[in-house]
Amino acid sequence: MAETTRMTTAQAIVRFLDNQYVEMDGEETKFVEGFFTIFGHGIAVGLGEALDTNPGQLKVLQGRNEQGMCHVATAFAKQNDRKKIIPCASSIGPGAANMVTACATATVNNIPLLVFPADTFASRQPDPVLQQLEQPGSLAITTNDAFKPVCKYWDRIQRPEQVMTALINAMRVLTDPAETGAVCIGLCQDVEGESYDFPEYFFQKRVHRITRQAAAKEELEDAAQLILSAKKPLVIVGGGVRYSGAGETVEDFCAEFHIPFGESQGGKSACKSSHPYCLGGIGVTGTSASNRIAAEADVVIAIGSRLSDFTTGSKRQFKNPDVRFVTINNSRYHAYKMDAVKAVGDAKATVEALAELLRAKGYVSAYQGEIEEEKAKWDQEMERLASYAYGEDFQPMIANLDPRTIPEFVELTGGVLTQTGALAALRKHMEPQDTIVTAGGSLPSCLQRVWTTDKRGGYHAEYGYSCMGYEVAAALGVKLAEPGDEVYAVVGDASFQMLHSEIMTAMQEKQKINILVFDNCGFGCINNLQMNHGVGSLATEFRYRDGAKPSGDLIPVDYAKIGEGYGLKSYTVKNMEELEAALEDSKKQEKACLFDLKVLPKTMTDGYESWWNVGIATTSEKESVNRACAGVLEGRQEARKY
């Protein structure tokens, strides 16, 4: 008989997680860092007892909002290249439901996130227990069923012994480069505290090996054959390059075979911005350099990319009628996209193997100065964007706006900063080892174009799910992963209003993060989308109600005071001189800082020869909508169908 230890289900979870490790390229890393919790009645005396009595080497962190703490954990895992995680636990009901958005965010971005939402009683004796969602059609349905579509693995523990196979399967998914994402294990409240004689071998140290498997020989040969026929190939660097640690390998590949590369949001900073073949962001929020080269490319080599609509310009970015695609991806699902010639395998190992085949044939592309020419043009545009300022000849970059907005904004706030100018100043004052964090809205659109860094992983964007509210929490996650470096979150005022609760957690953990709130009195990115497609400015600016619509005066908000209320060092910034002084002063501070930037609306970047397919009214009383619709329909005709 195997030796056993009697303990509760919750105690077994804690002990098991404390003994999980990952190994990649011979380097072993402890996989589970700690536990993020917001204690409600569903876990306070079950899982809470286990963490209080014997947490082992696991840290216990206190969240403020369940979605927020999961974003912290997701960012922490991402910044650790998926080799460390912080599981998150919540009570039943609303606490559990709050984590659903965060799980979807992690799954879309292929980031490991382990959540333990409390569930109803397995015995059903207290039903309906406090916060239970009752479905008359089935008493087996609970709030936690909502996690099923947003997780890569889902389970519910109704007996203590079930937790063993559930946790092993959780590790299988969390440590799989191709399948990782969110994992949900619902904990029935009574079962958390039930005791069982667990075998000691369940708690042995486990090392989950993350291996590098190159694509099959036949797939490599197919990919090489297509690339050998290319005169103007283009590489897309996706997030898979970052997690594989393949940045230098891809740089060497592109240099050897004279192939330029563009970056997706997830792939940005996997390679160095200063590399001579780096064209910057590609697609809807890409640079003119990337998008012009993409328009003529005859073979597109996507490495570790999901090929989202923003990367492909809704499948219209690659306009060469004879263009073909090669995909290198750990995921067979993603490798099949764009009807590509696929090579399923680790980015680093597969690119190295592919390089050997091309090298043997003496391959080199046929570019004759186009790469250098487009890069030089974009460098000039970067200088223009950096120097863009409010003055007598000022014109907003986005032409479609309520004509009263900018004069009213300047009078109300005194702010004359432009968004692109502020980002240029931040890039100038940040140190090379620092990291920038961003998510939904116009800021990642600008940053994918104008941000440069040679720090691998120095650009941390969540744009796979475009989840507003990720930024502040993610800054804490990055700081926990890299405590010695400065972290700067750039967040729009609308996104800041959605979720900034983990500021308190950062203060509690004594972690210095820098939060730059770009206040332009509204949802600037979506306001652009509305007005560029003929719709009026409807409920996307922060205005008081005036009749049927919120179309009165702009509403001022003092974000610096919000920061001060949490105990942060806060700055109100209205012009470039104040911004530069605040950035330098913040470096002297030992606690978290918040910058309230009063940024002129409509001063974000736009265009650069891409297109985005959006759902638009095909019948409207507004001629402006009909004109915009004609352009969308034309784009749909030019886009690839699959």
C-alpha cells in the first residue's frame, strides 16, 4: 500500500501546487509563485484555512477586484514568458463571474491562468446557498459553467479524490505552448474542507518539460520550397517568437536572407526595434514601412502569430494577387490560417531548421533598397509625430470631430499635450531596461507604430482581446515579475475608469508602478470609429446629458486626486514642460506614481495604408454613413475570403 496523508481537498491543492516546476533549455523554474485571493464565504474557511495553516513557499496576495487580480496574474505569467503563474481564487457567484473576462483575455493571448472559483455545495443541502445562481432546468448548472467557453480546461470538484486528476490535467494545459490559456477548477464549498487519504506520490516534485519540437521534415521542405520562389518575402513576428525566446534567431534569419519583418502587437519587442530589417508594427495599427512592403510581398512568413484582423488588415493588407503564406506555429489550428503552407513546431527550432534548407540553396531575397527606403520615410514620420504640438497652425490628426471639442477641452483643462508628443517624451525619459504596458483603445494603436525598444519583452501589450482595464493591474504583474526595473502603464481615461482597483494592491505590496492616465474626456478610439464611418459623436465623449443624448458640456475629472487618495505620488500635467519635469521627478520616488495627462482629443495616429472591416449600416438616412458604407463594401471585395 502506498503511504498516504489525510488532509482536506484545499490543503491538497496548496501542497500540490507548491511542488510544480517547469524546465526549458535545461533551466528549471518553480512554476507557482503564490495565490491571489479575495476571500468570500465560498473560500474563506476552506481554501483560506489551507493557505493560512501551511502555504509552503507560496505567497498569498490580496486582490481588490477578481478581474483585476487575474489581470495581474496574467501579466506576471506573460512577463515571465509563461514559466511562472499566480493562481487566483474567488468566492461563489459574483466573485467567480468577475473572473470570466480575465480568463477570456488569458485564453485569447495563450497565457497560462489558473483560477479556483468557489461553487455550490456538492451535497446540495443548503441550496440555494448564498450567491447561488439557480437554473430551474438543471440544478447542476452554476455560475462556473460560464467559464467553459473561455477556458482551455474546465473541471468541478465534487469529491476530494477528483482533485488529483483535475490538477494534473491543469498542469498539462498550463505548460503546453500550443494549448495554454485559462484553466478553471470549480471548488464545491463543502468539498474544500472534506478530508481524504491522499497518496504521498501525488505530492512529489513534478518537472513539466517545455520542449522544442521542430516541424516535420516534410513540412519544412514545403515551406522552404515556397520561400525559395519568393522575390519579396516578408516575416510577421508574433507572440510565439517571444515565448520561444526566438527573437535573436529570427533577427539572424532575416539578416541572412535579406527579409524584412513587421511586428504584431504580441510580437513587438520579441526582436530589437533597432534591427535594420525591423519595419515596426504591421496591419491596421502598423507603420507605413510595414504596410507598403506587405502590399507587394509575394510570400508572407508568419511566425508565432494568430493572424488576427488587425495584423492582416482584415485579410486585405497583402495585395499582391499571387501572394502565398507560410506559417510557423506551435498550434496546428493557428498554422492552418490564411490557407498557408504550414510548419507546426517551436518557433526557434523551426526557424533554425528552415534556415539550414534555405542556406543550402544559397537563397537571398530580391529587395534592392526598398527596405531602407521605407524605413527612412518612417523615421521622418516618427520625427514629425514626436514634434507635433498645439499652436497657431494646429490641426487635429483625426479630422472628424465635434468642432467645439478641442476649444472646450483646452478651456476646461488647460491641456495642450498631443498624444504622440507625450509618447515621444515618455520614450525619451524611460531607461532602456524599463517596460511599457498598454491595452485597448487608441494608445496601443499609437504605440505599435511609434514605440521602440531593444529590451526583449520591453513592450507589454494586451491586444488579443483588447481588454480595457488591463493596464493598471498588468503594470503590477510586470513589476512583480521584474521588481528591479521601472514599469510604465499608459492608459486612457475611459479604461482607467473601468478598472484601477489594483492600485491598492500595488500599495499594499510596496511595488512602485507608474500610471500615465491620458485624459481626453472620452473613448477617443471609438469616437474616431463612429465619426470616420459617418455616425455622430454618440456616448463616446464624457459629456453631461442634454435632452435624449449625453451631448452637453464636457465633464472634467481630476485623476491626480484619485491617485493621491490611494497614497500615490501624483502629477497633473498640461504641457510638455510639465510632463518632462514630472517624469524625471518620478524617478526619485519610492512609491507608485500617477500622471494625470490632459491630452488633446484627436491627436493620436491614424491611417498608414491599412483597412479594417467593421459592421456598418448598409441602409441609412445619413449620406455620411452611406458614403462610409461604400468604402467598407469595396474593402470587403478586395479582401481575401479565408
